[in-house]
Amino acid sequence: MATHRPDVGRKVRERLRAEAGGKCANPGCATRRTHLHHIREWAVYQAHDESHMIAICPTCHDAVHEGKLKLDDAQLYSWKAIRREIGTIRGQVYVEPARGARILLGSLCVATSGTAVVFALSSCNRLKLRVVESDLLFLDLAISDLSGKEVLRLCDNHYIIASERAGVEFTEAPGTIRLVCPADEAFLPDWALKQLKTSDASIAEGGRVTLLGVSVLKPGLARIEGLWATPERVVVITKQYTTFLHAGAIGPLKLMGEGENSTVVAAGGVVDLALFGFGGPGMLNVGPKA
């Protein structure tokens, strides 16, 4: 007769997931969906003893049971012993390689044959991209709050999000990450919010804005949305446009193109604020790539 196997308690599940840093405990795996693995096999010990259990992702879990991932107990216990910073979220965005790799900012693409600095408001407010061997796309960006405290960093497609803070919500799915924050003066100057609403009344609907959104649309193409702000300068990227704002300007500078048919190529390796006329009023429309 089969022995009834009781469910693992919610608190035990939460503690084991927290112990693994909110992701697969395998330091070589970025997956955040987890299963619980019994290091001491249930069939033998018939116990949910969390000191002998570990949170690993379904793929790693299957690989362990199928013998594809050959791990002895000492290796699994060493993973349990890893001390990860509480509240910090780590992961990776995978972009399938493709010739002509580029990023989509609003309705305008940016491409480069090397490294392109799209903008750098400060060391903690920047957006860069790097293309290697013409088909590998790597993203490098950082976003801070108005006090200059870094909120998130994405380096070569690996992201680190600082300890959780009130009102900031993180969601993810394969090929997509999104961080949403309150549209308040912790992240966005009041003068900038007023400028934005003059050109787009839908901005900050519900009192919230996208701090960062990364979506892989196809091989070699990732869409970037987000908010980069200092007390004097702000960059906002939505699905429709890229907007540059300056505290002393009459209004925002909005860049619009025709989607994937509009590409700015950083032939010299740098796309900087001067190219976009940062801080000036008006709108620049970029037509189809020649």
C-alpha cells in the first residue's frame, strides 16, 4: 500500500525559497520558478525536514532525478549554505543571437557594431548596448532613485535588483522583466511629471510608472522601456516614444520613428545626448532606414 505523502507547509516552502535567494539554488541557473528537492529521499526517510531539502528549478530537479545533473549530497548542502543578500533579486534576460542585433526604444531602433552609450545621466542612470560578433546582444543599464541610490543594474543581460522597497513591484516571464514604481518624487521630479502630462495624459495612470521593462521581441531584438531621472534631467521610454526632459526647457523633446524600420546606427560606437539635442523643445521624427 502506498504511503500518503503530506504537502510541504507554506512556511517551509517560503523559507527554502528565501534561502535560495528567490531563485534556483543552483548558482549556474537563473530560473526563479522553484520546486523542492529532498536531499534525503522521501521514499526512504518519509519526512519534510527543511534542513535536508533545497529549492531548485523544475529543469534542475528533473536533471537531478534523471541523472543528467550528477550531484552528490555534499554539493547540494553546499548550495544550501550559500549566503545570499536578503531581498535582492537576481536573474538573466536571454536574447537569442541574430545578425543585426539592436534594441528598440519606443518606435526607434538603436544599433551598433561595438558598444554604444545611448545616454548616461549619472553613473547610476545609464543605458548602453554591446554587440559582439555582430549577433550577440548585451544590455548594460542602471537606474537609481532621485537620491542617487541604485535601484537596479543590468550588466551583460544579468540583472540585480536592490532589496525590495515599498511600492515597487517586479514581475517576470521568460524573455521579459518589468519593474513598476510609484510616480512620486522618490523616482520622478514633479516638474518632469507635469511636462510629461502635457504631451501624454496617459502617463502615470493609476499613479504608477514603468521603471524598467525589457522584452525580447525576436532574435537579436529587445524592447527597452523605463525611467531614468536626476533632479535636473529625465529620460522616459515608453512603447511609443523616447522623451528627454530638462528642468530649464520649455517642454519635452520627443523622439519618434517607424518601429523596426527606423534605426540609428552608432557607427562610431557612441550615441550621446548631443545627437538627440537633449534639453531642447520640439519633436524629431526619424523616417525609415535608408
